[in-house]
Amino acid sequence: MKLIGYIIRHFIPISLLAVLGLGIYTAATPPPSSRIDGLGIDLLSSPPLTTEAVEGQLNAIQQSGVEYVRVEMNWSLIEASQDVYDWSSVLPLDLFFSSAQARGLKSVAVVTGFPVYLTTSGLPLDQQTIGLRWEKFIQAAVDHFGEQVNYWEIGDQINTTNSARSLAQSDPAFYSKILKAASKIIKNTDPNDQVWMGSLVSATANNCVVNPLSFLLEVNAAKAWSMADAVTYQPRRGATAPELPSESDINQGCIASMAASSASLSAEVLSIQDLARQLGGKPVYITGLTWSPDELVSLQEGRSIDANTLQSDLLVRASVLLTGGDAVPLVFWQVDPINQPQAVTSLSDLSASIVNSKSLGQIQGQTGNVHEYRFQKGADLAILAWRSLDGDAPQPVAFSNLGTKSLTAFSTDVLGLDKNYGTIIQVDGTGSSIVMLNERPVIFITKTGSWDEQIKAGVTNQIELWRLDLQEVISRGLGNLKGIFMQWLDGLFMRAKDSAVDWGSEKIKDMLN
């Protein structure tokens, strides 16, 4: 009883300090933004393997105007032998991250792989052994790259049979352990760094093993939900347009807990978002958005456009559905910035249209074949619209409630949204206009309101952006304070524990004597 009393007396002050620290924790959480944060390029399928490739890809990404780039950090290749780290063994990560930082790009390091030496050392291969090596590797990576990497994604395709992408090998309980370990190390080193859960794939993916919704529930049950700042998701829906239900069957290993046999891309992602909100309000980011060559060939049937144009159109349509309908703040396209310039041009045009804007939602298209989404940024209004059926045959579509005298229309793969490349569309006195649309998406831009209303909207928009920037700065500052507080609190706990153990040892000695 004396030992218990001693611990209580020494731990009560610490618990009070922990309550005070809760305010720091709460304030240090970045505020949710209603703005579209950005678009990015996913290089996991087209990694830059040479110095020339690094510079070429990063130049193309920088010129596109997007800020985010997702790249693989493969543990298997970096630590070929125990405690020897070669950060540029295959992919020159040192050059990549330093060059990306110099260009103002935000690098997301996707930690994948499993060191081969663990399987050939003859040592018993258990989760504890793997966990110890994992912690050493994560600490080495965070120390080595420092401020060059502020976003860490733990694994990729974590609910699949693709063991090369995640050392947890689709085991939610084990994944929770490595997520906890990585998050603690990363946050202790820099509280402002973000830790993302590895990407989950659709239940229709041919390599899905655990339903993505079930995987999230099991991570939450393992008390690891709070260790991640965001959830990432990779749609894998087969040869299907984003507006339509997937024609792929649910993988038998992922059929449990699936409410419906198929859904549109928007509905599929919304189910992930709804669960993420219920479990604790985390954003859902989209990674690896793409269609395979075989899927494009299937979708090309009856169309008179090439595969590259079709790929760009589908990526634009999917991204608008996700950002405009589901309010997804960040979407990564899986494209090669050197060999797919048309897709990069479309990405650039879309980024210029919607990034830092507020979605006004889906104006029409909830039923029927016309899809119209609007985005507002100050006085600037961007409308993206298309039809989901009838291929290349244009059909008349009515816009209403425009609040302007004219629109300028652009294809989504034009080299910049310059008025010289656009087509003027007149708007009548009732705020209505008739346009011709097919399955190719079109960007319409205009300014709304009178000149004084436009000035007011522009000022209001800039103040709102400044407010968000200020909140982020404050959040980062409080994040540092949170890190200092937690290190101090850990020290107090350790000292209290050591003191209690010493006190208990002395009492045992007294009893024995």
C-alpha cells in the first residue's frame, strides 16, 4: 500500500500537467480547411533512377505548378546489410529530396520494403525482431533527411498481397504496431512532420486481401488511429469511367463489410471518408490515381481519341468528382512527368483552376449524364463540366445562375489558361447559357459580380488565405511546443518510475534484512 501511495503522490502532479498539455495538443492540431489543398504527381511507378532523370522530372513537376510529389523510400534497397544505410543505392534520394526542396516542392516519402538480410541471417524472424530493426531505420531516415522531408507515408497498398509495398503484409494488427513506432519517432524528432497511413486499395482490386473499411476499423481497435494525420486511398476500379459503378467484381478476400457490390468513384471514396470522420476526423487523400493501358484500350472503344488524351480526360474528371463532390483536399496522379506531357499539361490547367479554391459543389449531374462542378476563388469562378455518355458526340447543355456576362471555355489540355487559347461563351440577361459538351471535360472561367464586388471578393479571399497561412504557422509553432512538452513529460514519468523502483528496492532490502 505504501508503494501504491508513493506512486499516486508522485503521479498526481504529472497527471495535472498532462491535463494542461491537452490544450497544447488541441491547439497544435492544424485546423481543417474548406479549400482544395493541392494536386500532386505520384512517382512510385516511374521512379527517377539517374541524376538526369531526377532533374528532368522535378523540372517538369515544378513547371506544372503542382506542389506535391510522392516518391518511394525502399527499406530493402537502402539497408542491404544491417546498420549500413545507402540512401542513393538505386534511387538517388539525397539528390531528389534536396532538389525538390530547393524548388519549393513538398516531398512525400513512402516507406516500403523489407530488408533481405533479415530473412537470410538465420535469426528467428518474429515481429519483435522486425520492429526493432524498423525503429532503427525510421530514426536513421528522419535524422538523415531532416527538413527535406515533412510528409511520411507508412507503407503502400497495405491491404494487399503486395508484400514489397508494406512489411506488415496486410496484417492490420502488425501494421498498427509499425505505424505507432514510426509515428512516435517522427513526431519526437519533428512534431510538425505529418505521418500518413499507407494507401488502401479498393475492394475491387485484384490483389486486395482485407477490405479497406475493415482494415481501418482494426487499426482503430489496435489504438493506432491517433498515430496518423491522414488516410490515403488508391482507387482500383478496372475499366470503368469515374462517374459509373465499377464493373469489376469485389475480390472475395475483401467482400466482408462491403455494403454494396459496386459504386461510383465518388461514392466509394465517400464511404472511406465517412468512416474516417466517425473514427476521429482525419482527411482522406487520393494516391496513385490512374488507368492501366489495358483499361484505356477498353474505354477507347467507340471513341476517336488516343489513349493519352483519354487518360488525361479521365484523370481530370475523377479529380473534379473527388475535390468538387467529396471535398478531397489532395489528389495524386500516377503519371510520368517526362513521358506523359499531355497528362502533366492537364494537371497544370486543373491545378490553376481549382487549387486554393472552395468547392461550390455539384450543380448538375446527380442524376443524368451531365456533370457540372463549380469552384470559387474570390471573384474568380471556375466551372468544369462534361457528359459521361455518348462519347465524342456533342450535346447541348444549359448552365444557369451564372451572375456574369460571359464565360471563357478551355479544353483541359491547353497550354495555359490564356484567353488567346479560349472561346468566349455569351451569357444572357437571366444568367443562363447553352454550351455543347461531350465526354471531354471543359474548363469555363469568369469573374462574378460588379467591379466593386469583385474587389471586395478578392480582398476577402486574400484575407482568408492569410488567415489559413497564419493558422498553419501557429500550428507549427505549437507543434514544436507540444514536442518539447512531451519530451519533458516523458522525462518526468521516467524519473518518477525510476524513483518508485529505487524506493521499492530499498523497502525490499529492509524487509530481507
